[in-house]
Amino acid sequence: MNIRSIALTVAASAVLFAGAANARTERFQATAIGSGSTEAAAATRAKQAALQRCTSAGGTAVSAPTATFLRAYGTNQAGPDVVIIGYDYLGSVTCAKHVADDGGPQFGEV
């Protein structure tokens, strides 16, 4: 190695380490409600909506999206029995995004 390549290597390393020191990964939970006339459709829409919320916040999904039953809608206009006409599911996904370090307290400092 000559002096020029050593200087370039040191400069590149300094830039990379400085960038790493000034950024951190923040994790957050993205949630959304999805509706549908079937449980499968509502669950799929809820998962897609949660992923959309994650990416619109600048994050990337770090877990598979999940959907949990929230509520069902019904009507009894056709007679005495209640007929289910729709479902709501709550979609959720864990996300992460890189954010600039604000220079605040570190390592337990207040």
C-alpha cells in the first residue's frame, strides 16, 4: 500500500464510523384496521394496511404481519336470526427505521 491508498482507506473508515455513530435503529409497532365481508378478506386487508402504515412512516417490516379478530357486524332485517355481514380485523407489524441520533443522553445519562 502506498501513502495515498492508506489515506483514502482511513478517510473512508472515518466517514463510515461517523455515520454509524450518528444514527440509530428505532423499532415501532404499526397497526391498522381492515374490514371485509369474510374473515379472510378482513384479515388480509388488515395485514396490508399495517404494512402500508409501516412503510409510509419510513420503516421496513422486521416481522411478519399478523391479524387478530376485532369485531363482526350483523343484521336481523331478514328475520329473527342475526346474519353476519362484515368483519373487522386488527393488523399489526413490527417495523424498524434508521433515524439520526439527536445527540441526547446516552448510556444512562440524564
